[in-house]
Amino acid sequence: MKKGSVVIMVLALALISLFVIGCAKEEAPAVQQAAPAAQAAPAPAAPAKAESTGNFADYADGVYFAMEDGFASSGWKYAVTVVVEDGKLVDVDWNGINVSAGALKKAVDKAGRYNMVKFGGAQAEWYEQAEKTEAYLLETQDLEINYTDDRGHTDEIAGVSIHVVEMYDLVAKALEAGPVGVGPYQDGSYFAIADSYPSSGWKEYVSLTVLNGRIAGVNWSAVNKKGDDKKPYDKAGNYNMVKFGGAQDEWYVQAERAEAYLMEVQDTNAITYKDEDGHTDDIAGVSIHVDALFDLAAEALEAGPVELGPFADGGYYASEDAFSSSGWKGYVSLLVKDGNIENVYWSAVNEAGDDKKAFDMAGNYQMVARGGAIDEWYVQAQRAEDYLLQTQDPSAISYKDDNGHTDDIAGVTIHVNDFYALVEKALANGPKEY
């Protein structure tokens, strides 16, 4: 390239640079832009509750309950309590209620009072097989089960030879009815008895069964001085309120209607009386007085559940074989419920048929006036009865002489050996049959 051409090109480049710089100076200075604020990261969405996938996903969480309508010939009817959580069965309790109310079947069985192995040759006790059946349902989560016969036995549950159809049917019934929750009462057996014998001669009592917090069994009956239990006594045709009193139904029939009403309303206060004798129009088909049922049920619930005792339930009676030199023949009657001695009556009869206690209470015996005793015979007899109710053991007595006097019972100076001998005899005789 020639020297002149180079000079011209350099001059041209210099002019272009000056033009660009001048233009830049005439423009407004650029404004510094603030950095955009950082956007808060969105909170992670709460994880959706996993959809229930168990076999019972269509059922709401809660406690379900169902009970058979009537009692079998064995005297028991079954009930189940079921708990559902997240579409699964998480707890199942299969139990039984006795026609006489009181302790539940599992409790009776665990106390050695059912004895299916001893008396029936079973491979295991009922409660043990029931618990295996419950565990199997919780494991399989399936109400479908194959039965080997019409009675509801199955080969699918190891160690179970009892019929299980009742449990499976009741679980289905409970689920269909919907959750019911837990009732207000403590599960167990309850009992209360009147303080004295009225003019009718029947001292009323109430036994209750509470299951899943609800009154599931009621037995309202009474006992007389001979140890007769009014309800079975009536069922055997010995009371005859229709025949002799013109009643619309026998006493036990009306009593059972009143019991059913209490189980329906679940409230001992949910009753109105139309007179001072305790009659009501609230219960269809019931013309007998029912105040004793509701009052004693309230008393029993207030007292709380009772423990099982060692004796067989029922009424007991024993009498001396002959009249003593004093002209009296002693006798004792007992009422046992839930294995406990709940009522004791100790008295005697003379050849005229007078009852010693009534005779004494009428002022005809006069052991204080004529014998200088610390109290009348009937007062001391009642103290001896109360002592037996407290100890629950006819052998829990010691004597200080051969005449059967004792220092074990405060306020009792009469001999009590004949009383305890009669108690032992009555228990040995066993419960009365009708």
C-alpha cells in the first residue's frame, strides 16, 4: 500500500471516533436499575391424606357395635364391638351377655366358670378360641369365610373348633348400622338389691351388664325368704299373676318389657310415673310398678362394677331337720349373683308356723326383757347376716366355746354356729331348681 493511502485511512478513523464520543456525551446518563426483589418460594403443598385402601375403606372411622336379638338355649347372646381406622379393622371384641345379666362371657370363662374343656372336651376354652377368631379377622381384613357346616364352624382358623358365624354376622351387622361410639358407663357387671322385704315378701334386685359403655343386659327380679328367685319361679308357673290377679301378662313378661325399655333409652331417669306406686304409661304392655327397676339400676351404676365371686349363681335354702328344745327350727336362704352372696335371711319357724324374725319384731320373743340380752334376737341375727355378706366366707368364723358363741361379730352374743352350719348346708345343696 502507498504511503499516502495509509495517511488518509488513519485520518478517517480518527474522525469516526470523535463523532461517536460526542454523541455519547449528549445522551442522558443511564439510571442504575435496582435488582428485582427475590420472589418467596411457594410453600410446599400439604401432602394429601392417603386414600384408604383397606377392605373396609367405605366405612367411617369409629367404634361399631351390634348384639343378637335373643338368647340362645345356652342362656347367652353374642355381641361384637369393632373399631375402624383408615379403612381397616384395628380392634374386634366378641363377647356374650347372659340372660340373667351380670358378668360377660369372657369374664365368666376366664374365671373358670364356663369350663368348655372340662365339661365339653373342647381343645381350648371358649374365650381362647374367641380371641383366635378375632385375631384371624384382624389379620385377613376379610368378612368372607368358608363354613364347614350349617352351624358356622370353619377349618380356616387354626385352633378354633367353636362355631364362628355369630361373630362374622355381627361384625357385618355392626358395620351396616354405622359407628355408634362408646357409651357413658364402665364395662362390667353391676348389682343392687332392696334393703328390706316389703309386705309382698319379695325383695327386688337388679343385675346389669355393661358392654362398650352401654347397658347391654338387664335382669330385674326379686328373692323371697325361702330363697326363691321371682323370675324363674314365675316362669315355672308358680306366681300366676294372670290367673290370680287378672293381670294382662305374667310378671316376668312385663318385667322383660321394662328391661328392654331401659336398654333402649340407656337412662335410668328416662321414665315418668303416673302415681306414687311407680306405675308408668311409658312402656307398652306394662302395668306393674317399675320404679324398683329404675331406682335399683341407678343405684347399681352408682356403686360401680362388681368382681366375680366363687359361688354358683342362684337361690339357696337349707333348714334344720327337727325342732329344737326351744321349739324353733332354723333355716337360711341365700341369693348368689356373679358368684357373690348378695342376700342372706336367717330365721326359724315354730310348730305354729310363726317366722321367728317376724315374731320377734312384733315384740313376742323379748330376749332383752326376759333374758337381759344386749339386743333382741332379730337385731343380732341381722348383724350375723351382715358379717357373712362382708366376709363372703362361711368358714371365716371362730368360736369361743362349744355352744357356738363368737367374738368375731360386734354386738352379737347369741350363738351363731347353727347359722353358719345352715349356710354351709345351703351352699352344699346347690342353687334351687324350678
